[in-house]
Amino acid sequence: MQATEIQLFQEQKRSNWVRLRTLMTLRWFAIIGQAIAVFAAIKVYHLQINVGLPAVVIGGSVAANIFCFFAYPENRRLSEREGFVWLIFDIVQLSFLLFLTGGLNNPFAMLIMAPVTIAATVLHRSSTIVLGVLALLLLSLISRYHIPIVTADGAILSLPVLFQFGFWVALMISVVFLAIYARQVTTEMHTMGEALVATQLALAREQKLTDLGGVVAATAHELGTPLATIKLVSSELMEELSDHPDLIEDAELIRSQADRCRDILHSMGRAGKDDLHLKHAPIETVLRDAAEPHLDRGKEVIFDITPGDDGEPSQPAIPRRPEIIHGLRNLIQNAVDFARSEVAVSAIWSPEQITIRIADDGRGFPQSVIGRIGEPYVKRRRLSEDGPRRPGYDGMGLGLFIAKTLLERSGATLTFANGASGGAVIDVVWPRDVLSPVASEQTPALGENQPNDPWT
């Protein structure tokens, strides 16, 4: 899915993120607060407010909520148009109430930010802009035209002109800032959620493939003896039936089909029986398993397995978990995609850590995105710089995000950089005690072979 398609899909479903009942509940709180404020202003502070008009405006909100309660089901989610209309209603209702109660001299004028903020989280960008402009326009109007607040002795309550102007500027800036901030945070949150879902799907697919390979390999292991027996018996029959050419062809067919069954089972499951003895493997074996799909794509993949200065000479055995295999495979795929001719996959270990480095001889990571590598849907690139580096490439960084997430889940730390020669370099580092504790004399043997639960 291309970046524009992802963005369009998010925009299309954004308006379905909120239920009508949620807006109704917020509106009830607003109605109660507005009624208490008007009552306190008249009865407690003895302000001269024409209670009739504010009561009509507040009653309009009550009527809207009652209409929604009876007209729509409880779990109704707002469409784009419905959300747009109801939020316009809330902005106009609050603005008219502020017009009747002092305009920007009323400290509750800041509540105008609430509908715009909600719109930024649940509506399309165009609808949010229209609502924001409407809110700013109404704020500007009620700052100049409003019914003043009059005290019991006839004095007009009004802020100094400079304070009114400052309050108006602060409200304008707050509306714009909160709308942009809320939209950005909500978009990133949902983008991350979708990327994590994609990561879980990739991990589940890798797990299923691993389980299927284990089942097939176990089947091949169990059928090896009977197939060998069939082949042996068919060979003996061929010797005994040398004088019967019509029967020897049947014996040859039996032997050839036994060989075919063996080859099919061998090709379907190369990893061996899924048991405790193969739950871990030497680090080179795991790297070659991860790189296997990309070894014949026209780029040379070179493996360099070297112990550190203070590391033991034998290779550490690391888990053959699906998240490790799939994560390393994605990194190697990315290197093969953009290498000119060669990809170097190296591993080095010490008593403290295990490091895997994947480097290619391509143009390296673009400087415009190198600080954001590992984030999902990285689609904003400077074409003047990135186009020559990765011609014809319209990826969004989801593969690297999945790889980074899966490997970090196993305890690794990833670093993305460009090498001295310009190629991309990715370092994957695990603490030794997390991935493969140093062997000691007290390390127990695996013991008798037992079936392994693939989900543990």
C-alpha cells in the first residue's frame, strides 16, 4: 500500500473514531456547567443578565441531546458529515451564549477550544480547518459585539482594552495550537497502532511458517525409516524379478516414488524436527536461515562470523525465534534491495554482548530520514536528495519498523548509520545474558529429546 493510499484510508475512517454518545455526554456536562454559571451569576453575584435568552440557548443543547437520544442507537458512530454538523452546532451555541453574557469579558470564552480540539481528532483535515476558521471568526465577532455584563448597581464589567486584546490573541493562538497538536498526536497514535498490528501479523505469519516447517520436518523424520525400508525391499524385488520384465517395471516405480516422497518431504522442511535440540542454533545458522530468501537475488551476501578479543572461539547458540528470524530477514532484504553488488553480514560476540552488523555498498540512508528510521510510514522525503539515492522506491519504512520492533522485543538495540564508504550500516546488539548466556561447566545438558511447544 502506497503512502498516499495509507493517508487516504486514515482520512476516510477518521470520522468513525467517536461515538455520538460521547459527544452527547460531553454536551450534558457543558449544559450543566452553563446552567450553573448563569444561576451563580444571577443569584450569587447579582449580575443583571436577561435569563430568558441564555435559557433558550441552553435549552437548544438540551433539545439536541434529547433528539439524539431517541433518534439514534446507543452505539451510533458519527459519519464525517454528522460530526461536522454537531460540532458546528456546539461552536455556534457556545458563541451565542458568550454573546449574551459579556463576550470575551466572560472567562468561560476559553471553552470554545473544546469543539475545535475534538474536530481535530475525529474529522478530516478540511472539516477541521472550516471549524477552526468558524471558531476564530466568531471569537473575533463577540470580542467587538456582545451584550455587556452589568452589576446590581448598574456598573458594566469590562476588561481593559489591552487585556481584552491580549485575551483575544491568546484564544486565537490556543485554538490553532491545540487543534494542530491534537491532530498530530492522534494521527501518530493511530499510525503507530496500525504499524504494530502489521508487526503482529508479520510475526504471526512467521510463527505459522515455523510451526508448519516443524510439522513437515517431523513428518519427514518419522517417515524416513519406512521410506528407506520400501526402497530396500523394492531393490531386492528388482533383483529377484530380473526374469520378469513386466513386474520389474512396477518395482522400479515403487522405488522411484519412494525417492520422490523423500525429496518432497526434505524440500518442505529443512530445519529438522521441531524439538528442544533445535530450539537454539549457532549464530551463523540463524543468520543463514534469515538470509536464505535473498541469496539468489543477484547480490553477493558475505558472512563473517568472528569471536571478539575476549569471546569464546565456539559460536554462541541463539534462539531460533520467529521474531529474530523475521527481523533479521527484513534488515537483510533492505540491504540487498539497495546494495550495488555486495552485502556483508557479520557477527561478533564477547562475554558481554552479541553484535550483528548488516552493511551494504549502496548509497546509504538519505540524510533527510536517517533520524527517523524505524518509525512507521516515513513518507516525507526530500526528492532532490532522496530520489537519486533510491530511484523508483516509494516505501514508507514499515519493513524497517517491523524489523526494529521485533528485534527490540527480543532484547536487541538497533543503530542505523552510514558507513565511511557511503553504504548503509545497521548494528543489532543484544546483551549476552539476554540472548545467549555464556556457557559454563554448570550448564546442564539438554537430555533426552522431547517435543517442543512452538508457542513458548
